[in-house]
Amino acid sequence: MFSFLLAYTSDAQQKPDSLTLVPVTTIDGESIPQLSIREVAVYSRPSFTRKKYVRRYNRLVRNVKKVYPYAKFIHVKIDEINNKLVYLDDEKEQKKYIKKVQKDMMDEFEDDVRHMTYSQGKILVKLIDRETGDTSYEWLKEMRGELFAGFWQTVARIFGNNLKAEFDPKGEDRYIENIVRMIDSGLI
């Protein structure tokens, strides 16, 4: 059973001298106000002993800030594609729809992607895995087939990338995870 307590408040965020309903929990016959407090995350920049490590970290921040919006967009687009594919019964229609979406995305983002550096491409592949839960290779394989995904995996490997790379937030990608969280929090 839920109870509510009228609390007299005069916060700057609310109207002065207003009443607010606060949920109450009863423990051992005592009514105790129950409030939810937002999670507060504390981030710190890593401290490095050498300037070259500071430069590398700053470059990583710049690269993550550049490619993270693309990873978020891809996540939204993949959800949109999956929702649309549910309503398309014919496999031919599904393939036609996927090719159309791919063409539209290539028209919109081809120049941006072609002008990314190798390290930005590697970060983008990792962030796609972070955002979607599946590697870029798995998404290509699901959407366009194993031959198509295998071709692009081979091209990526030639240029020093790996579409099967997975995001490891506690291991080698911990700095990227920290940077992404700071971006999401609006700190950088």
C-alpha cells in the first residue's frame, strides 16, 4: 500500500511555498519519506607522467567525439531497420529495403566515412559494438549476407582494421568507455 506525505518546500526549482506529494514507506509503524536520487557519476581525467601519453589521450578524446555520433546514429538506424523488416514478409522486399537504406546512408555519410583516419575507423567499429551489442561484421552478415560481410572484413583487415572487434569496457577500451560516459553526461 502506498502512502503519500505532503511536504512543504521552498526550493528554487519549484514555486516558493508549495506543497509536494512525497511517497512514504512504513517501517515498524513509522512513516518514512521515500525519495529517489539521481545517480551521480564522478569522472576524472587520467594522469599521465609523460607528455606523449597526454597527447595520445587528447587525440583519443578528439577521435571519440568525432565518431561517437555516427555510432549512435547507426544504433538508431539498425533499430529502425529491424522494426521495418518485421512488417515486410517477402524476402525480396526486405533485401530491396535494406539496399535502399544502405544507398541512402552512403549518399549521406560516404564523404565523412572516407575522410576518417584509421584510428577513427577502429574506434567507430568498437563503438558500434558497444551501442548495438553486435559487431559490425555480424550486422553486415545479417543485413547483406555472409559473402558481403566477408568481403568487407577482408578489406578492413588489409587496412589494419577488424570488423569483428568487440568492445571491452573494462580492458583495452576503458579510456574510450570513460570518454563516452563523459560525452553522455555533457562534461566534454
